[in-house]
Amino acid sequence: MADHDGLSKDWSIMKNPAVLISAGGLMACVVGVASVNYAGLQRMVDDTIAKDARNKGIEVFAHYKYFVNPNVLVYDLRKVSEENSPMDVTRVLLQFSEQLKERKFDTVELSHRGANKFVLKGEFFQTVGQEHGLQNPIYTIRTLPENVYKPDGSKAYGEWSGGLLGVLGHQMEDFADLHRTWYIDDLAGKSAKEVGHVQ
């Protein structure tokens, strides 16, 4: 009998217009937020990846911070196949920045599977987008690390000076470390665990 009464109370709550309106409003908000993020960002990054066959194997989840803060872009790398190189991953980022070259963000978070690893200043991200296709891509790639920050706001890498070959070597070392920290170490750890599990 008690269970029946409880069920009746639950049903009466569901018939309450205020409850239904609130639930409907919440659902509309969720759908609205998802639509804004998809139309404004995710569809663009999906199109960016699809337009270049070299990008196959890479998946990115792009959205606003907490899905509601349009001042912060979260660029969340979700998948990188064994066939993809750091150059491929960087190319997708640069191509996407070109798609957003008219947009202004305070910061762009470089994440991997939901974990924020690095931060770019929005102004730099926009400049890279505006210069993509015009600027020497090798220059953009080798100077990328010195424009990357840690989540705490400190610079992740320094700027190098000296002879051209020495500077270039250090910059490419930083570029490799950037990708290791961003996602490669995570993927290597996952692979090691999978191998251990199989054994």
C-alpha cells in the first residue's frame, strides 16, 4: 500500500504543470547549448578534418568552456591514429584556426580527452588563422611552442637565440615535447596498459 501511495505521489508530481514547464525549460536549454556549440565550433572542426585526406584518423571535440563561455575555446583532441604524425595534428589545428580567423577568444585550451594540457592566447590563435596559407608553415610550426602556456599561466617553453641551426634544433625539440606532453605520452601509456592486459 505504501508503495502504491508513493507511486501516486510521484505521478501527481509529474502532472504538476510547474514541474513539467521547468523540465521542458531545462531540456530546451540543454538542446540550445548543444546546438550553439555544434553550429559554432564542432561542425567547423569536422568540416576542416574532412576536407583534407591527410587529416584522416584525427578526431577533435571543439566547444566553448563549460559549453557556455564563448570567450574560451576548448580544442579537445580525442583521437590520433598510429598513422598520424605531430605535423598532421598541428595542421588540423592551423586549418581550424583559419576557419575561425574572424572570431576572437581570450584563450584557447589544448586538451586531450578532457584534460587541459596547454593554453594559447586568443590573439595568437587568431593571428595564426589569419596568416595560414600566407605565412611559411615551417616558421609557424617551429615558433608554436614559444607561444604555448601551461594551464597555470606560465610559459611552457622559452624563446631561443643564437645561430640559425642551433635555434631551429631547439625549436623542433620543443615542438616534439609539446606533442609528447599534449597527447603522445597518454597514448603510449594506454598502449602499454593494453599490451600488459593482453599478456
